[in-house]
Amino acid sequence: MNHMGRYLAMLILVLASSLVSAADNPSNVLVIADLSSDNHQDFIDTLQNDDATGRTLKVIDVASFDDNFDESTLADVRLMMPVGVNALRSVVDTYSSLPVWAALVPKRSYEALIVHSNDTRRYSAWFVDQPLSRRFDLLKIALPAAGQVGVLIGESPDNVVQALKDAAAARSFELIVRRVKDEQDAVAKTQKLGESVDVILAVPDRVSLNLNNAKGILLSAYRQRLPIVGYTRASVSAGALAAVYSMPGQIARHMSEELKLLVPNKEFKPDRHYPKYFSVAVNTQVARSLGIQLPSQASLLTQLKEME
């Protein structure tokens, strides 16, 4: 359906909805997700299993959302919940006045997409990213003797770098930033960083760390006995020392709690949320090889929660 067709469909829906009373089930949530993704399915399962929300979930596969979108799609829907970047992109392209709660989206991707919306005030987000304060808290607990933290930056803008510097300073770390030009340069800069830092903090940056160079960066750091703290569970499995992360079900649990607080017929207020619930992963083999005495995974998690 083209943009004009979507607009006409939405106009009909808005006019019709003005004739429907609030009692006619205004509490449905339309979830748009990649149903072939295990992560997205885990997210949906958690929402569906939480009967206490008192809301009906309508689930649509993002692969068919664009082709099948019409006025019936949003019948009785009070809230749209796109899961992941592709679903959010599809929702941004629709002419809808409904509130949107975006789930499992990186902060930078979310900010880049909603600027194209017809009304950014109706958007809220539940980021997949951890707050920087939590990531530096993990560094402080896991590596208490560390003073200098290295970061590789490729495409990330200056405001991201400044936020990293502020978070590091708040935890008494000296942040050493190295700009990289491409994937190969990131591996080379990792070798140089080993001369001046105690640990590397990996950040979401498609140039400095991606599937093509992750192995090279991890090997380079390992040879220098330089630990890397990642930001996903997968990075720990690949060779990072530790990471704090949130599983899809944990983010769904947070969103479910917020759904329970919604009051019918009250105005939605846009907001941005970092994960409330989180987990910690550690690579004990890497820790032993580097001679690092790490607290247990359970202890790290407990201490992190106490610092919130």
C-alpha cells in the first residue's frame, strides 16, 4: 500500500474511532515483530504470559505488516508496539496518531528513525542498550584496580564520546578514546591501546566493532593480556571478559509493568527507558588465562543491583 493509501486508511480509522466509546475495548496492544526471531518470540511470550496486564495483544509479523496494513489492522488498538528496528521503521512510515512504544531498539537507531515521524511526541522507547553508568559500575566491580579505560570509536558522533567521558569520570576512570577509520584500523588501534590502558570497553559502533573484525580485536587484546568488557552475552561467549545485558524477556517484563500503570483515556506521555532488569555474563576461561580474579557471576549481579 502506498503512502496515500495508508493516509486515507488512517483518516477513515481516526474518524470512525471518534464514534466509539472508551468502553469498546480501547486497551488492545498491536505488537509488530519478526516472528522468525527467537529473541522477538521470547519478548512476545513474556508479554502474553503476564495475564495481569489486562490487555489483549494482537501480534503481526513485520514481514507482512506493510502489505496488509489497512484500517482493520488498528481496529480497537490503543497502543502500537514495534519490536526491533525493522518494525519501528515500518511504524514510522504509517500515518497513525496512536502512541508507539518501541521495544528492543538501540538508542542511536531509535533517534535516527523517529525524526522521520509525523509526530515524535507519541513515541516512547525501551532501549536494548544498558545505561553507561551501569557499564562503568561493572568495570569498577570486576576490575577494581583499573584506572585507564580504552574505547574505540568509528562512526559514533561527538555527543556519544562526551557521554562516555562523563560516565567514566563519574566513576573515577580516565577514558582514552581512539578514533578508527575502518575495520582494519580498529584492530591496529587495539594493539596500540594495549600500551596505555587497563581494559577496553566495547561500544556499539559498526566501524570499530562488527562481525568482520571482532575476532581480530579479541585476539589482539588477548595476546596483550588486555581484557575487553563487552555489551552482549554473545560477546562474552566470543572472548570478552564480561558484560551486562538484558534479555528480551527482561525488557518485556519491564514494559508489562508499565502497561499495568496505564489509565484508560489518559494522555500518553513520551518517555525513554533503559532496561530495568539485567543479567551479567562472565568468561571464566578468559579470566583464568589473563590471571584476573573475578567475583562470581552472581556476586557481580548482586553488587550491580546494589549500586542502582
